[in-house]
Amino acid sequence: MMQKKPLSLTQIVVATSAGNALEWFDIAIYAFFAVYIAKNFFPTVNETASMLLTFGSFGASYLVRPLGGMVLGAYADKHGRKAALLLTVGLMMIGTAIIALIPTYETIGIAAPIGVFVARLIQGFSAGGEFGASTAMLIEHAPHRKGLLASWQFATQGLATLMAATFGFVLAKLMTPAALEAWGWRVPFFFGLLIGPVGLYLRRFLEDAPDFTEARHTTTPIRDVFATQKLMLLVSIGALTVSTAVNYLVQYVPTFAIRQLHLDASTGFAATILGGVILTVVTPFAGYLSDRVGRLKQMSLAALLFLVTGYPAFSYVVAHVSVTALFVLVGWLALLKAIYFGALPALMSEVFPTSTRATGMSIGYNIGVTIFGGFTPAIITWLLSVTGDKSAPSYYLMLTAVISLAALAAVGKIQPAPRKAGLAI
């Protein structure tokens, strides 16, 4: 029998990242089309209440992500990265199919929002295992180029944002508002459903790296993480905080443009397209740079810039409402985010040993995303309502920047062992 030829690094990146992009596309379109989902599935007399219910459903799905991270992360550590990655894509397709096909509240009543909620829970559980398994797969195939290889994990999230925003822009331009609200918002969900099998097909050819197959494995990765790796877990959560907050802040831009700046829907989507382009293009370069200059220096600088420029940037856009100002704001946020999170997955992977890497990263990532990401749109909506200040999103941005700076300062306290393994800090 002929021996199967191993995939090249480029093929591994494509196979791993393509499935990741498809999963995050399905997540992004829910946030981008929140205004239309609110009217179809969460109708109330009060528009703010309707939006809070919609984003609350979006955020509630993140409550199940730590569970998905534990279950699927442990599955990846015990049974292999490939097996877990095939499972996550399949689950995501089920959740997307429900949202694409379910009738509206007007047709089936309370079953409609319940169905959307269940679909989001399935997607959240699936996404919970994606980050740890896919990042571990990438860095274990190239331990000497962790920053560059792992950065594709987040670069493809930028690509997903770009794809989702492009759908929004094109649909807003080609369709009437009534048609977009009635059925047009379903189109990107059907697209995500149709291309899901591509991710399954590509991932069938992946194989686990020698770094994983030859390592000593544990039968209790979840217990090991919580019993002996608490500081590692806290550092990974804190380091992720500002990155995930900005990610969902950018996804909130179409809603922010419509409701706060009173710009048309296509403008908000166009600005987000710019953000997606920057994230997709710059992130791999940021990952490569982190292998050269050190991850801590690079990430600390970006987090500090988030802290000192957040409020001035939002205040300027609110005081000088224009398409150009909105584009500059989104471009600046996306650039800083790309510089920061291009180095982030490699940093997170380096603080956990191989035997618990997928579990540790999955749990840390999903706790951080749940607390500081999934509820970002709802928190921002609440801040805007309570303060009456259209610059209120910057308050949350600055808070998350402080948390991440504190976590980065604590990285050196973990232990010297990662340095011997090549920790580029």
C-alpha cells in the first residue's frame, strides 16, 4: 500500500484556517445583521429592548463556549487535533442551518426566538473547541515559526469579518430595506451553510503533528489545567481581553453607524470591510514580527495605544460625523488589533504544555471571549442608553486594555520553562 504523502505547511495552514474562517463567518453575520434579526425574532415596542434581546441571545451563546472549550479541548488533547476540528465544523453547520431556515416570530410565535437561541448555543459550543484545536495543530507543525503559523488562526477571522461585511454591503446596496428586513438577511446564512462542507473536506487531509503524537498524554487534561495551571489560565484570559473586545466592537459598527451616527447601512458595512481587509492582511505580518521582536513588547505597545487613543478616536467621530471619520476609526482599531492579536495565539500556546495545550487554550480563550467578547454589543448598547454619550464604547475599550496590560505584565511570573522551549517574549 502506498504511504500517504504528508501535507506541506502551506496546505496545513489552508486546511486548518479555511474551516476556521467558515466558522467565524457564521458567527459574524449574526452580529452584522442584528438589526434585522431583532425585528424578525425579538419584536418589542421598545427598539432598545429588542436590540438588547437580540444581542443578549448573541451573548448567551457565549455562556456555553467554556463548556465547549472544556469538552472539545479535552477531546483534542486525548483523541487528536484533527478529530476535534472535524467535529467543530459539523456542529457549526447545524447551528447555521437552524438560523437560515427557521420561520419568524410572526409565523411560529415564541418558537422562533427559542430556535434562534438554541442555534446560537450549538454554534457557541462548536466555536468553543475551535481555537484550541486549530492553534495547537498549527504551532505543533512548526515550533520554530509559532508566531507566523498561529497568526493565521486570527487572520482568517479577519477574512470571515471581511466576507460577512461584504455580504452586508452588497445586500444593502442591491436590496430595498423592506426586502433586506424580510428575507435578504438570510442569504449569508445560506452561503455559510453551503460552503460548510468545504471545511469538512479540507480537514479530512490533516494529520496530527509529531509534537503531539510523540508527547506524553494525560487522561485528565481538564483537571490538570484547573489544578496545576491556574496562573497560566488567568494570564491567557487577561491577554485575550482587549483583543476580543475590539473584535466584537468592530462587528457592532454597522449597528453603531445606523443607530448612533444615523448613517446608512451600507456605510457601516463598508467600514467593516476595511477593518476585515486590514485584519486579514496585517495579522500574518504581525505574527512574523512577533517571532523577531518578542510578543510581549509588541502586544504591550498595541494595548497601550488602545488605552490612550480610544476615547479621542470615538469622540472625534461623534463630533464630526462622516463616512471618512468612521473609516478612520475602524481602520485604526483594526490596525492595532492586528498588531496585538497576530502575536496572541502563539503566546497563549506557549504558556501551556503539549499534553494540555488544546484544553488550556480552549478554556482560557472561551472564558475570556464569554466575559469580554460575547456580551460586548449588549454592554455597549447599555452604556449608550445609560450615559447618553455616543462615545461610550470607548469606556469599555479602555477598561479591557488595562486588564490586558496587567496580564501581559504577569507573563514573566508564570515560570522560566517556556523560555527554554522558545517562548519569544
